[in-house]
Amino acid sequence: MEIREAIQSDMTELAELMNQLGYPTSLKGMRSRFDRIESSPDYRTLVAVCNEKVAGMIGLVKGYYYEMDGCYVRIVALVVDSAFRNKGIGHELVVEAE
């Protein structure tokens, strides 16, 4: 398994992952969303690739504290394709995010 940054050619698989997560998403919609997300330096999208297929993804966003100096990173999306579940992929995506 390889974990890497998501790229435009992953959009078909990312749209399917969003559908599995319970958010109906077309390829056109995913491309549009990803274009906005990718243009922001405060977002990061990682994918887990197994056998040349995107098996899971994690979406991260950086936020800033009101009550103190500094920032934090929040997981805003995490999903593993149903064909790849129970193999530790979600865990590995979280470890990479940390």
C-alpha cells in the first residue's frame, strides 16, 4: 500500500468513496469540489493506493485557535472502499495524517 497526495486522475475513485460515505457525488461534482479544495493551502487530501486502485482517502483542514496562538489539523473526511475494509487502511491514513 502507498499513501500519497490525491491528484486529478483520482477523481472517479474519490467520487465513489464519497458515495460510499453517504454523500451522493457525481464525477463532475467531485472535480469541482477538489479544484476548490486543492487551491487552498489549508487543505490536504491523501489517498491510500492498493494494487493501483484508490482504496481510501482522508481529507484534512488546518484551523486556527481563537483562545491561543497556534493551529490544529482536523479530519473532515475519512473513508475506505468497502472492498478494502478491515485491512488497517483507515488506521494507516490516520497515522500518516498525524
